[in-house]
Amino acid sequence: MPSATRQVRVGCEFRYAAEVETAAVFQVQPYGSGPATVLRQSWHTDPAVERHGYTDLYGNECQRLTLPVGDTTLVYDALVTIPDATEAVDLDAREIPAADLPDDTLIYTLPSRYCLPDVLGDEAWRLFGGEKPGYRRVKAICDHVHGHLRFDYGKTTPTTTAVDAYAAGSGVCRDFAHVGITFCRALSIPARYVFGYLPDMDVPPAPEPMDFAAWMEVYLDGAWWTFDPRNNAARKGRVLIGRGRDALDVAMVTTFGGPVLQDMAVWAEEPA
């Protein structure tokens, strides 16, 4: 019997003002190999500009364009299908010793721009060294990060690392993910940063305006498992956009200059 699916409309709008022509890369469309399946999608820019797509080294779908002088609006809109199920959970999934990890997972055990396991290593072992290795230990990490950090806009900046957020005790979803990833890597558990759209599906609507969401994937027992330190619960409706070492690898917008972001909107909801 085919698995049940549901439809979700996702997308975003950016308005920029540029004093000079500025090259840019946008990463806002669903990941090419799923789990969401794109039924239809559209791009619109005002004024019209040329763009072209490419796939980066992590398999993320990107679009390159040049913002002209003046105001530019870019809108991406898509209708996708997603499984009508939460992410998989296996409390008995095992950690794999570092010596036995696949070669391509080793990069996700190392320090990166925002995730600094070498700095938080002692704290990680103090808090979680006594936990039984495996899924339950990663769940304990998520429980701790969820309880330690307070979700709060405006308390962190684009340069805030996991160490900064942990010390401050607050941040947004990307900071929750960075701290969780850092603790996992300190224990030699491969962990990577993920971001995408997360509709309020079968849960009470969040009080904050809709925004992009960040979570993490952790390598256990030969597979990547989804964990979400911010929400700390299995959820339906995740529409993956990008994966990488941390937020630096999967920035929703990268500009090669200094245009001013005047406004941004994000949507992720089931069609009426």
C-alpha cells in the first residue's frame, strides 16, 4: 500500500536594495533528492534578471543571479508532497566507533565555523560521558540544549558560534542546532546542520512569524537520523532545503557585496 502523503505550499520573498550590481546565491528550494517531492515551483524577480541553477558540493540546489542597482524583489513559491509521518525514531540505534565510521562522515566530527567541539569538549563529556552511547545519548543532548537555551530573536548575530550561544543561554533555531551538533561532535558522533521549511502540521501554531527552520542530522547505526533541539519533538512536514557542516555551508542567501535586506517573508502551510 502506498505511503500516505500530504501537500504543503512553501516559499519565500526577499526585498533588497543595492547601490551597485551585486552577485548573489539563493538557496531556498527543496533538496533535489527528497524527502519532499516538488509538484510545481516558480521563481519571480522584479525587475526581471537572469539566473541559473547549480548543485553545490553537499548536493544542495542553488540559484545564482545578480541584483541590479536599486530595489529587487525575489519570490520563490512551490507546492510539494511530503510523507504524512514524523521522522523515524529508534531508541536502540547504536553509535559507531570513530575507527569504523565511513570516510565521508568524518568531516562531520570536526570543528567548523560555528560548531566548536574542541572548545565545548570538556562540557560535553561532563554532561553526557556517562550516558549510554547511541540514540538515547543524542536525545539527552537535545533535551539539555532545549532546556538550556531560551528561544529569543535578536540575541544572536550572524557571527554567533555555538560557544557564544551556549554561554548566553539564548538564541534562535540555528543556535540550538549548532550547540547540539557541537556536543555530538565532541563525543565523536557525526552530526550535520540542516535547514528547511517546517509548517505547523498537527501541532499548535507557533506564536512567532513563520521563518526558515534549522535542525540537525546525526549518524547512528549506519544511517542519518533527524533531531531537533529547538522543538525537541518528532514533527511532520519537514521540507529539507540544505545540508552542511553548519549554517555557513547552507546560507539561504549569500551576497558578494553589501545590499540591504529590506524585508523577508517565509511561508510553509497546507493549501486551503
